[in-house]
Amino acid sequence: MTSRGESSTEHLLRQAGIQRVPSPKLELFQCRNFLEPGLCTELINLIEINRRPSTIADANGDDYFRTSETCDLDANEPAVQRLEHSLADLSGIDPAYGEPVQGQRYDVGQEFKPHTDYFAPDGADFQKFCSVAGQRTWTFMIYLNDVDAGGGTRFKVIGKTFQPETGKLLCWNNRRPDGSVNPNTLHHGMKVRKGLKYVITKWYREKEWGWE
């Protein structure tokens, strides 16, 4: 029985449109046309209003490691509420375990170099980010638009690149079966070569989200 704060391969594969990437190294899935274009446009407009420079948890000395813009989306916005309902239905995860929805905007030349979404257990900021709600478990990421050129997401360990498509969802488990973090989830938000890229990201935690 899956707990309220967990999804699983078995649950996801029962959902319409979900496809698993065939690799024993990680649990990674895609679902085309997860969001309809109208909702994608509404979310893009919200990102445009609130975007700010993106940051990373543990500074690594590379000022160009993550060059996109970011915003936290207001949970009271009707478009965000519709998104949250769709994610809860797909994942089976209780929304109480989720971080606030985040949006990202990538202009030409912007990227997020190879990284993992979990917080490094030996990182300087591990206690700061994980003391309340624990480690990140699942990532759900949605492309909000087609991109004229570039902007793919490459999972380097398995050599798989996903291209942006309006409404397409990617999701993966940031852990191994034993609960330890999975470095095979290393992925690169590749540079946009032409146009703009908009993305939604929703992260879930081991415990209920307790931050304001």
C-alpha cells in the first residue's frame, strides 16, 4: 500500500498516457498532452508576471550554473488549482506533501547545468532545506510550450533527451528502492537556442510541507 506521500511505478502505469523509460537505473516517466494548451498559456502568463533570477541550494562557485528565471505560483490562482488537481490525480500523492508550484522561464542561451533535484546529504544547506519536510522524493515537470530550437532535458547517465512539447509531463523518483538518493537522476536543462522555454516544476517531500 502506497503511503499518502508516495507515488509508485505501479500507480503511474495505471494512468492514461503514462510511459516508462526502459532503464533499470531510475524510475522515469513521460506523459504527452498532460495539460491542455489553454491552461499552459494561463500558467505562462503567471510566470511572466512574477519571474525573478533563479538560484541553487548549495552555491558551487559557478555563476552561470542556473541562468533561468523562476517564480513561485500563487496557490489561490484558479489555473494553479487546476494544475494541482491534475497532478494529484496522476501521482496519487497527497498535496500536503508537495512544495509550492514553481515556474521557470528560459531565454536564448539560458540553461540549468547537470544537476539532481534532491538536496545533497552532505551539502552545506541540507539541514536548512530538509529539517522540516525531509528530502525531496518525486519530481513532476511540465513543458508549457514548444521551443523553436534547443531547450531539451537530458538525463546524462542513461543518454536520454526529452524535447519540449506543449503540455508534456516528465516525472521521476529521486531515490533508489532502498530510499537513498539516486545520482542516476542527474539531468541537464539544456540551452535554448531560439525562442523561449516555460516549465512548471512540482517537488514532493518525505513529510508534509510545513513552510510558509
